[in-house]
Amino acid sequence: MIDFEEELKKFEPSMEVEEAEEEIQKRDLTDMTDILRQMTEQKRGR
């Protein structure tokens, strides 16, 4: 049987995951708040 507690102690995250996380955090991603802000600014500009 698998000892999950022991397996969790051995766990080490993949370097690829850590690198991907850094890249994702560096990117300037547009979310719904940004889109709504742009729409509001465009509406006011008219």
C-alpha cells in the first residue's frame, strides 16, 4: 500500500512548472476588469 505521507515528503516540484510560473507572472494578461475599464474609457471619450 502507498504511504501518502511519505510520498509527500519526497515530492519536489518540476523545474518546468517553476519556470512556467515565472513566465506567466511576467506577462501582462488582459482580464475582464481591464476590458471593462477600456470600454468605459471609450464610452466617455465619445
